Amino acid sequence: MSNSTTETKSYLSSGYWRDKVSNHRQLGGIETAVLNDGQGRGTRFGWVNTGGGLRFKVILDRGMDIAEAFYHQYSLSWISHLGVTPPNPAAVRGTTWLDSFGGGLLTTCGLTHVGGPEEDDYGERGLHDRISHTPASMVSVRQPDLSSDQPEMSLTGKMVQSTVFGPHLELKRTISAILGEPVIRIRDQVTNLGNEPAPHMLLYHMNFGWPLVDEGADIAWEGDWEAPNEQSRRIFHPDNNFKKCSAPLNEHRGDGEAVAFIDAAPDADGNCRCGITNGSLGLEMKLEFSKAQLPWLTNWQHWGGKEYVTALEPGTHPPIGQSTAREEGSLIQLEAGEKRMYEITLTVDEIGN
């Protein structure tokens, strides 16, 4: 990723707003509402305007995932033909998860399973599990407070993924931003509410689309990688520049796709970085996360016509499924009452053309 960045200063740090602004909404903030039309009718959401050019929609009824996201006039996320749909707790078997996959900047996968449908002695699990179909119980909506020089805004909610007799996992999520900065901060806490150990897997399915993603844009990540199947190896092989976004591909019509599982390489501070750089737009989207928390990264590429997307997906595991993770000894078992923390930062930078 480019080191040539343009810093966007917070309005508060500049001080130019003082004695000129009556209400923080003149600069940015959070507005909550309910969709009243289309397939998403009745779904709660929160629009976050950072005041730094970045604005995004948090779907409160869908695991507090993020749908649309824009930097000035540019869309950052990929939105499926469906867009936002209401939560559907029944979408847990086989591949029914796809029937309500709206894409978006973030779709959360887990909390006990990430990967394809499977069944074993421990039960039956559908594609990517249930957390993205779980509505939040809202804890707080925090607005910027200009009178006390408090620039932070945030949404905090709790989602409980539970079945009688277990497992019982709670996701407490805070999505925050600072007025004047084009940055999203996600802070998650997963707690085992039950009285027995519970399996745990988590993956952040971050989906980027046009115009940020366009042919010639660069995909940045570092680490040892593997392509898990023959279809993926048509893209992810040493003789192909798979870190350069492709034009739409006929072979990616329908269910054509490619995926790489990456053992993400950390820096000296233990942090991993990845992102998308579009030099033609002069934009760079960067992700940062802790190797200790999220050791794996998945790069999904689906260059289908009218379904043109690539995803960067930090996770506790690649999407190998609970069965494989158990067999290889990597499946996390959260003890009763145990908590795990996860943090991801997304930053939009302007770069020199």
C-alpha cells in the first residue's frame, strides 16, 4: 500500500468551528431510522456521517453489520442484488445464508462456525452461521459533543446467539468514529454466557466494490497463502498477478469465484495490514487488525459481470468450517464466562495520482 497519504484533520483539532456551529449535525453525527420500503422494510439502521468525507450505514437488525459506505462521491462497498434484508433466523441450514446476503462493507460470520454447510457428531451447521441474522439490543447511541470538545460518536449493541442447552454466545459491538476523520473503528467482545465450553469461530467478511474496486486497482496483503481448491488456483497461482483487480470474467458468471487463505504477516508491533488502492481515483482503503486476535486473512475474488466484488476477511480462522478446525486442533473453545476481544480499524486515505 502507498505511504503517500493526505491527513484529514478533525474539525475539533483545527478549532475553526468554535463560535460558528450551533449543532454537531452541521458537521456530522449519527441518525437512526427504519427502512420503510422494499425487501428491507422494517429493518433498523444507523447512518454515521463522520464529517470527514466518510459516511456509512450500520444495520442494527443484522448483527450491526455495515451496508453502504461512501467517501465523498465514491462507493466503497459492494451491494448485492438484494441489498438490505430483514433478519431471518431460519436462514441457518445449507446455503440459505446466501438468500439474504446483501454484501455490504461488513458481514459478520460466526460465532461458532465459518465456512460451508456441514454436519457431524456435534451437529448441523449452515454456511457462515447465524450472527448476521441477529438483531441488536442497543446499549447506546453516542453523539459528538462540541460543548465539551468530545469528537467521538459511536453505536453500541449486544447480540445473543443462543440455543437451549447451548451454546450461548454474546457479541457486544461498538462501531465508532471521530468527527472529521475518515476512519471506522470496530470493537467486539464475544462472551460465553453458558455454563459449558463453547466452540468459537469469527470472520469479518468485508466486501469492496466499484468504483473503489476496478480493473487495475491493487489488492494489498502479506503472508504465506494457499488456494484451497482447483477453481481458486486458476486465479491464485504464481504466474498470475492476483493482487491486481481483474476485468469482469466470463468464468466467474454464476458461482465462479476464487479464494486464498492467508497466514497474515504482522509488523513489529503485531499488527496486520491489508487494503485496496485505486490510483485512478486517488483512494486507498486500509484495514488494520491484531495478529494475536485475528491470525488469518481470506481474499475472496468474484469477478462476475454485474456481480463484481473482492473481499478481505480477517478472522480467527479461514472459512474451513468447525469440523476441519476441530480435526486440526485449531477450534477455539471458550470457557464458561470467558471473553475475547477483537478490534479492526478501517481508514480511507487520499493518495497522489
